[in-house]
Amino acid sequence: MGISETQLLLRLGVAVVLGSAIGFERLLRDHSAGLRTHLLVALASATFMLVSTQFVFFQHYPNHAILRADVSRIASNVVVGIGFLGGGVILHSGMKVQGLTTAASLWLVAAIGLAAGGGLFILAGMVTLVALFALEVLRQLIEGPRQRRVQIRVRMDLQGDFLSRAALLEFLKPIDLDVNSVDYSRDLTTNRSRVIVDVMLASGALEEPLMRRLESLPGLRRVKVQRPDS
């Protein structure tokens, strides 16, 4: 049997509220798909689900032995269609891929909208809470230590023997850092070389110890340390 208009509005309202909750978190993080996008995805998914489950009753189709309506076909295509929308927020920048979490949140919001449209309020609510936990709490746990790290670029002009990557890593071993990349250039006529190193310090307090360590490097003529984004 069909549901009342009040129940229809309730299901749509639940989908909008839950989708907005996830969209608001994405908006705070300044992602391309924010509050409005997630709200609309949840609302559309709930509408598709309601149409799928209720159009037979609202169209007053007879209970005929030959006539059969597959009420899952419209809702199932939401899962396929949301992939195109999610693909639009994924950006490729060199070897980095951005927007995967936002694309996944759109996919999840579509599922929440389908659940709310189907009247599965507890399921939709619990999924929303878990999603917010993953997006906010886990982000703090993972990104917190990363935000304390400092990335810097060191440019060194050296005189004398060639400084290999292995020797440089061994020299910098007392400092708590990770070497991301090392670029070399060498002038054989003057026996001089330039080394550019991108390093990640565990904290900003290690920048001064790093400078002191580099100043003791044999053959160092000049050193420059800067933040890549400065």
C-alpha cells in the first residue's frame, strides 16, 4: 500500500537533514562539493527511492497477474549515476589525486538518501554518524601530526668532492626528518656542485638544528633554506 503525504515529506526531510550534515562538514573544509551539492544529492536520491516504491500505488495500477513493476530499477540506477557526479570532483595534479573523499561522501549521501526515502531512518542516521566520525574525528587523528610537520627546501653550493645521496642521508641522520627529493647539478671545470633537497621536519623547532648541522658540512660554500610555499 502507498504511504501518506506526511510520511513522504518526513522521509524527504530526513534525507535533507542528514545529507546537509555531511555537506556542511565538506563546506567547512572548503571542498568543491559542499552543503548544497550534498543536500541536493540526498534529496534527489530520496525522491528516486520514493518514486520507485510508490509510483505503482499513486498511479493506481491494478493488481494484475500479468502486469509486474520492478520498483528497484530506478533506485539501483542512482548508484550508477552518482559515479558521474563523483568523478567531477576528483582532480589529478601530477602524481597526486584530490577529491576522492568528497566523491566518496557524495556516493554515501546518495545511499543515505535512498535509505531515508525507503523509511530506514535508523540506518540512515547511523550511517551519517559514522560518516561524520570518519570525516571529522579520524581526520583530526590523522592530519593532526601531519600539520605539525614542516616542509622546507635546502639549496647548498659545495666545493670539492661529489656529495652522494647516501652520504647526505647519513650526514642528516641525527635530525628527525624525511628526505623527499634530491636534485644535483655539478660544474666539473670548477669542481663545484649544487644540491637542492626537499625535506620534511617532524616539527618547526628542528629547523635551527638542521641549519647548524648543514653549516658543518665539509666543502659547504653557501646554504639557503626556504619554505616551498614562500
